[in-house]
Amino acid sequence: MLDFLNPLIGRHPERIKANVEIYTWQTCPFCLRAKLLLWLKGVDYTEYKIDGDDTARNQMSQRANGRRTVPQIFINNQHIGGFDDLDQLNQVGQLDPLLVQPTA
């Protein structure tokens, strides 16, 4: 709808090739921040809302090396971690290269 704004705000969805998945709770502030950062990058991600779903949380925990906090983020099936980990990758310039890699 507002795609003409993408270049002005630095969004480049056409460059994103990675498969991004994020496990969230609806009211989690760190989940909201992670989703905003991904949106600003132009990422279409798959979101798993696990509020109150112990089975889904256990699946997430297995994928996330035992971590049970949200968000938990995966790029091309590689566990990235939570929002702080995602933000750190972005700050040191390592997030964009991950996002442009196609799914293996």
C-alpha cells in the first residue's frame, strides 16, 4: 500500500530471500520490538503466537536449545536468539547478510 515509501525509510523487501520465523506472545514488548525491526528491514516473517500453548512453547524450546523466553527468532532454520541477539546482529552489520541469503 505504501510501498513507495520503502526506499525513503530504508526498507528493501525485494532483497530479502531468507525464511524468517519468530515465536511470540501477543503482549510481549520485546516481541513487538523484534517484529518492528524485521518490518523495518522489509522482512516477511512467519509468526508463531504461543500465548498459553504449552505444546508450541515446548516445540520452540527444542528448536531454541532449551530457551523458553520469547521472542525466539530463526533465520533459514538457524537459531538467532531473542530480540537482544537480533538487535546486536543488526548493530554490527551482520543481520542484513543473513536476510539476503536464500533458504537452503
